[in-house]
Amino acid sequence: MLGLSRWQLFKGLAAAVGIVSIVSVALIYFVPAPPSKVIMATSVKGSTLEYYGRQYRETFARFNVELELRETAGAAENLELLLDPKSGVEIALMLGGISDGKHAPGVLSLGTVYNSPFWLFYSSSEPFERLSQLTGKRIAVGPVGGSGRLLAEKVLGKAGVNSENATLLPFAGSAAAEALNDGKVDAVWVFGAPDAPAVHSLLLNPNVRIMSFPAAEAFTIIFPELVRLVLPQGVIDIERNIPPHDVSLIGSTAKVVVRSDLHPEIVPILLQAMVEAHGSRAIFQRSGEFPNGTDIEYPVAPAATDFYKNGPSYMQRHVPLWLSVHVQRALAVLVTALAIGYPLFRLMPVAYTWINRRRLFYWYAQLKALEASFDTDPTDKHLTRKQAEIERIEDAVSHIHLPLTFSDQVYNLRSHIDFVRHKIASDVNAPGRISAE
């Protein structure tokens, strides 16, 4: 029908199947299906990091993705797990001041999520107004290698308090609060939200005092990753006026960091979980202040930057996660088809014409060669063979089946065959023709 042989049609079909197979394999590689489970490192049970991890898990469940929470000693261990590809951890909650993108390549930030204050509680009747007063004291700063201890050693060390002139004990969380109540420690250094169990119990304990940091602003200049925070008077319990006055604190900004190879479909779910968990008003933040794409330590993922600038994409708002990968693959196929198909569509008429005319060109070449051989041989030695050749060409042309649009070219060829035939006959009968005999 199109002037194509069965072999040509077979080759075209094989090429189409090959292209489809290559595109399918490429789509599976470049647009992989999202995982059904991801692992997130948080901290010890009852901590602020673990509390927010559980909130994230609820958001992930709505998207039919399981978020497994990995209990750790804190942010320092979280980073180690994130850098270890064998750990399986792809997401982690971190505190500022632990590390940065230079020392943790392959780790990207999705933005900061809340301010986490450092609390210094003590039971002495003598008010603590300077960190240097902790010299010679027993201080609960958390386990060795934990993020709380690392930050405590950094800040306390700047004030001249270290393991050589003070006793740094590994109590953390609720254990630290109990140790202070039991007189096992003189002070507790702990970080977390005011409603964290250990912090809240110490804030409400009438026998425990909280130290205000008069040099908080200076610490934020010395350590740019730290922030100055203020605990307003009466915010914990306004009826009992807890605290009885504004308390100046220093803290770190928590952030969500991920491996750079985290599946791109997981990123918007995680960002949505961050908005739901941290977007409201709190003691140390305004409504809508968090999450945000400002991070001075780690490079922010481009997807997060776009999310903060433009919000969720149309597909993220209206297409379920399980369907989104198929939509992306379909769009990729459509774009590829347009990119390849449009030029082919433009070239198809030219190719179609060339394929059909090529069949005629072959016989034109045969006819031209026959005419040239006759002109170079003035004898009639091979006349019979040449006449047979012209008949063979004409017979072959008469069996060519081409679309009607090429009929004029077929008749032109046949008229040229007649022209050559008459030329041969006239030259043979011409006077003075040299005979081969």
C-alpha cells in the first residue's frame, strides 16, 4: 500500500520495538518508583527530635509511605548514619553547630525547622549569673559523643569550664532531671522544647532554678550557628508566673538534612510534614517563620528552595504519590515522542518520496548503463543481448507497484525505455553501420 516491502516493514517494526524498549529502560532508571519505606534518624525516646519524628511519621502514613524512626544518641550519631550508605538512613534531624556541608559531602538541607534552646538548670540557693560559676561543679551534659555534650563542651569551654575543672556527667533527658532532684549533680545542661518532658518538669520544679545567659548575644557572635532566645515571663504558667522574669537563652536551630540521593518523590512529602509540624506559633518562633530555606551550614536542596518560593507543585497537590511516577513517565514519553516525532513527521514525506523514487532510479541507472554501452560499441556484435536487456528492463518496470502519485514518473521511465529501444533499432539500421562480421 505504501510501496514498502515486507522486509522494510519488518525492519521498521523491529526499530519501533527497540526504541520502546530503550525508552522503557531509561524511564525506569531516570524516573524510578518511590520507595515504600524510608528511614529517619531522630534521637532517644522522649526527646524533641523523636517527638517531631513521630509527627512526620503520621504525615508519611497519609501518603502510604512508612517512615521508620531510628533511635540514636543524638544529632552527632544522626550525621554519622547519614554519611554511611550501608546504614539505610536517608533523613535525619540535626542541630546547628555539629557539622557542615564541607565536612559532610553528599548531605543536603531541606531547611531549618525550629529553634532549640539550651537550658541550664541548677538547685543551688546561690544564683548563677555566669558560666564560670560552674567551675568545680558536677554537670549533667549527656553521653559522650552525643550532640548535647558536644555543644555543651563548645559553649562551656569558651567560658573556661571543661572536664579538667568540672565533672561532666553522662546523664541526659529525664535521667538528668532525676539526678538533679536526687542531688547527684549540681547542674543540668539540656536542650529541647519547653514542653519536652525533662525540660517541662524542671521548669515547674520550685526547687530548681534556670540560669539566664547575660552574654547570650556575645555567644551568637562567637558561634554564628547559635541564636539568642528569650523565654518570656509567665509563658510556662501565667497563673504561677513561671518563669518570674524574662530569661535570656542561647540555642541552636534544628534542621532536616537528607542524603543527596534521596528519591525526589520523598522530598515533597517530607517538606509537607515539616510545614505541618513546625508552621504554627510557638514560644520561640512566629507563625510561619518555620520551616524555611535558610541554612548557613549545609547547601539547601534545589527542590526545597523551589518549594519555599512557589509552594507545592500542581502534581504534588493533585496527583497521588503512587500515580505521580506513572504521570511523570507518561510525560517523559510524550516529550520524547514529540522531540523525535516532530522532526520525523517533517521528514516523512521526503523519505516517502525518496523510497519510492529510489526504485525508479535503479532502473534509470540500468537503462543509462545500457545506452552508454551501446554508444561505445559501434558493432552489432552484442545486439541480441542488448535487445534482450531492454526487454528485461521494460518487463521489470511494468511490474513495479507504486502509489498513483508516482504514476507520471513511471510513464516517464517507460517512455525513456522506448526511446532507448528506438535508438538501438535506428542505429542498427543506419547506413554505414559497422557489422561485427
